[in-house]
Amino acid sequence: MAPVNTFALPFSFTYTPANKDFGKNVTITVTTNNPLGGVCKAAKATYTLTVNSGLAAPIIGTITQPTCLVSTGNVLLSGLPATGEWIITHLPEDVKISSTGTSFTVAGLQK
């Protein structure tokens, strides 16, 4: 889920939901301290944010194992989001693959 930014300039805040927040209402309180003084007063605002459920994990489909003739394998993933771009992160190398569509074959996997 993308961070939420709801204040207008010159103030802003960013909230990135934790996994435990999905499906819940989260109360966010923002307080300014007006460190420069002047005509602006310190302010406090409270927001209630409904955090929708997170996306389901992709479904692992066909797995093609490496062989003596082909040194890499593939994994078919389905159940990916139907709209928008998604990102798969391959660990431990931290390689990011972005694409669109409801299925994708991760190819070139080393043994």
C-alpha cells in the first residue's frame, strides 16, 4: 500500500501502513509546534484512516527446474493485481522486476 499524505502545503506527513494495520481504522494525530513563533499558532489535527486489506500473495504455478541441458529454472506466478504496476523483489540480490498483468513467469533462476 502506498504511503498516505493528506495535509496541504506547507505541512505534510507520510504514513506507511504496517501489516498489522490492514483491515483496521488507524488514528493519526499531527501536531505542529510553530518553532519560529509569529502570527501562526501551533495546531493539532486528528485523522482516522481506514486501511484496506493488503493484497493476497501471488499463486505459485508451474515450476520448471534446471536440468543438465538448461542451467536455469522458471516459476509461473498468477493472481497478481489486475490493474496497475506491481513489483517483485528477488532476494537476497534485491533485484526488482516491475510489470503489469495477472500472471508473470520469473525466468533465469539459478540452481
